[in-house]
Amino acid sequence: MATGASASTELLRLAVLVSGRGTNLQALLDHQGDEYRIVLVCSNRPGVPALDRARRAGVPARVFEGRPAQVDMARAIREAQAELIVLAGFDRLLSPDFFAALGNAAALVSTHPSLLPKFGGPGMIGRRVHEAVLAAGERETGCTVFRTRPDAIDQGEILAQARVPVLDGDTPDSLEARVLAVEHETLVEVVRRLSSNNGL
């Protein structure tokens, strides 16, 4: 874990990075309690629904637009004493300056709506992933929760994967909805598991 790891009796402090609707954030908000608590939500885009979700839940929510602002975002995460950062639909690469400013203050995990390493990498976000899965004729897809690496996109130690069948007649919309429901469950499960693991 980061410096200043929590004792087992303390809640794991989370910062969640978002860019859009915030459905993964909502799943985390709905299940916080005895194991973890969200202490900060950061977005690279103003006015997105995820920010409203955070504010309705009473969680501080801040916007950091543009790559240079990522240093300030890292400082805000440190000031909030977050121990785990969850990239939940965050659609920008984190810069080397972000990681330099963050230091070893927090571990990072990301979600992706496919069974990595399939359908990952540059440009593979959101709906594009499901379109690619269908175009490839895959019979199975799913989601992945993995450790975020500063030097790679959609690469890092896989912490959990959940499989979702591709059904006849699936559209990108229908496939996205089923994968997203499983992604919510998988992310919450991983965060709960990490909250009980002093090594993160």
C-alpha cells in the first residue's frame, strides 16, 4: 500500500477519476461503508453526470481540465489522503508528471470493458470496444479490473475478470449494458478485497 497504510480497522480511502456518466462511481458509492470510503472524485471534464453523483453523495468533486492540471490533481489526491485511486471511465492518459507528483501516495486500478488483453489499447474506450467485439464475431466478452501502469495503456496486473456471453442479435448498446452491470459488481468486489489487504 501507499505510505501511511490504514490499520485493518480503518476504512480504505478512495479517490475516483471519472469523465462521463459515472455509473462505476455510483456502484462504488452505493456499496461504501465498513470497508472503504470515497474521499474525492476528480474529473477531466466539467459538467458531467459523474460530478453530480459525487455531490449528491456529499463527496468532494473537482475538475482538472487539460494535461498540465494533472499535477494539481495528484496533489489534491495526496491532500485527501487517498490510498487507492480508481480510474472509473477516466478517458485520458495519466501523464508522467501526474505519477511524479503522486509518488507512492496511492495505488491505482482501472476498469476496462473487455477481457484484456483483447480489445484494449489506444482508442479502445466505451462503445468502440463493444463495436469491435461484435465486428470480430466474438462469442464471449467481459470486463477487467487491473493495476494501472504509468508506462502502458490497458496493461498491468489483472486483479479480476468477469465473462459475459455475446448473444445472437446483440447490438453495441445491449452488449454494453450487460457488460457494464458485471463491471460494477467486479469493481466493487476488487475494491472490497483490496480494502482488507494491507499490501494493496
